[in-house]
Amino acid sequence: MEIEVLPPQPVSGQNFTISVYDTSISNTTPYLTEVIISVEEANYTITDELPNRELELTAPLIFTQISLIIKANKTGYHDANKSITILPNTANPPQIFITIINETIVAGSYFSLKVTDKFNNPISNATVSIKNHQGTDTDGFTNKTGYITLKAPNEPEIEILAQKEGFTEDTATSWVQTTQDSTTIILSHPATPIIIAACILVLTILLVTLKNKGIIAIPTSPLSLKNIKKEPLKTPVIQKEPMKIKKPNDAKTAQLKINTPLYHSKIEEIDIKKPHPEKETFHLTKTKRHDSEKQIKSTHHQWFTEKDSIECKVDQLISAQPSKNKNEEWFQGTASIKDAINTTVKQKQKKKNSDST
């Protein structure tokens, strides 16, 4: 009994056939049935149902060539053995796969994973690492059963990479339950922004209060002092129109305009003691009606001497009695009243002169 393998040297991942024949049979087909085939501790049976009484198998995925021992056993025959070589497939390297064992990965703790082929065969000495992280137990090699244990970093998401020569690399992504320090917990609390805003408001009120009391001085921005050119304030010029004064039509209107001040000003009363002067009399001389002005000699004023004149009436009002001397004499009254009367008399005389002409 002999064992036949086609092709004689299968390539990794390639299908091959196994058949058993008897060299002493010449009249009928020499290929036997009901033969038990053992390959890598796996048992198969060749029956009449198999096409051409051939057992079809698939060569294992390898990156270096290996040898397989095939055994055949049938009742009435001696056992047969045959060794074949499996070659690696350099054109299409086999794919490896990562399987994460832990359902939940916690940052800072260890988790396990397994590297296998598409037939779930473990791959040993495969390099496994957590991408973008270099630290203790973040990379290593798988054992004979394809397992490895790594330490999870404090990142919400990690990417795992598995590589081995002769295989196509594989990556796997997993979520990590991260841990937060006290600072991160405080900053992520919903009430933190409100507390910070309240602290800023209290600090602002405190600074303004201290500034108003003169305890501290708050510096101003350099942009507001250096870059601004100081210019003197210009007072707007208000153009005033010249006041138009109408010529008085009569002495009464002229007297009203003279005694009415243009502006109201504040007058303070000052008590000045002045010795009362002695009474003096002024001799008045009669002048012509057509004179434009009264002649003034020395400090004496010249007045009309009629008894019914304005001067006599004023004299009676001021002195409460007529003059005891002569009609030509005039009693000295208050200076301001006398000036006003003199002005009125002059204007009245001037009007009479202009009417007569």
C-alpha cells in the first residue's frame, strides 16, 4: 500500500489531494477505499463517495517551508507513511487576524489579544504593538498559542498593529475607558464656568472699589496714551451779531434805556461809613431857551428859576420843604438822583430847541 500526493510539494494555502493504491492489483483500479488518513493529528477517511477516491486538503498558511507526515491505515494492509514539503506562497502572502479577548479595556490595566490566520490557526512570534505609543508593555511578541498581553494607555481610542514576515499585517481599533485626574474632573464639571465668572466679577468690583478710594492705581493701556496725540481743546467761537440800538423818539424813551441795564449782575452790598457833607447851595443863572447846552461854571449848576419848574418840585420832594433862600438856589440832593435829573432836563431842553428851530 502506497500513498500518493498531488502536487508533490503543495504551496501554502493551496489545495492538494491524497490517495492510497495497491501495487499488486492489475485487473481493476488499484486505488483503495475505507482507508484512514492522518495529517497533523487530524483523521480523514477515503470512501467511494469521493471523486476518484481522492481526499482533498488545503495546505496550511506558512511563511517558511515546513514538512508534513501523512499516515495511511487499512485493515489487511500494513500502515504506510509519507513526508511532503509545504512551500510558502510568496506571490500572495496569507492574512493574519487580531482578536481582542477583553470586552472592556480600562486605561492603565492589561488586556489580552490573539493573532491567528484565516483558519483560526495561532501565529507565534508575531510582533504586536499599540500604534503611536511607546512605553512599558505596549508592544511585544505572541507566544506559541498566538496570545499576547499589553497595557492600555490613558487614551479614549487605541489602534493595535500585528505584523509577521510572510504575512499581510492586520490592525484593530478598540475603545478604552479612560481615567481622569482631579484637575480634569474639576474643569469638566458643569458648575466650573459659573464659579469662574463669579470670581472675575468679584475681583473686578474689588479693584474698582480700591481705585475709587485711591488705594491702588490701575494702569491704562499704552495704546491709549502713547499713540494718541494730545491737542489743546478748542473753544467754539460764537459770532455775535452787533446789537442794534434804535434812536429814541422822545426823552422818556431815552431815560428808560439809560436806566435799564443790558445785563443782570450780582451786586453785593458793602457798608461804608462816610461822613455826611455839609449842605451846600448852588446858584442858578437863567440861560437862553435856544441854547443847545447849559453852561457850566466851576462846580455850580445853572437851573430855571420859575416856581412851577421841575427843579422846585424836585426840591420840595427831596428836602420836604422849598428853599428858604432864593429861587436861584438849589438844594444839593443825592448825587445819583441829581445826575438823572440833570440828564432828563438836558434832553428835554434839547428837544424844545429842536422843535423851535
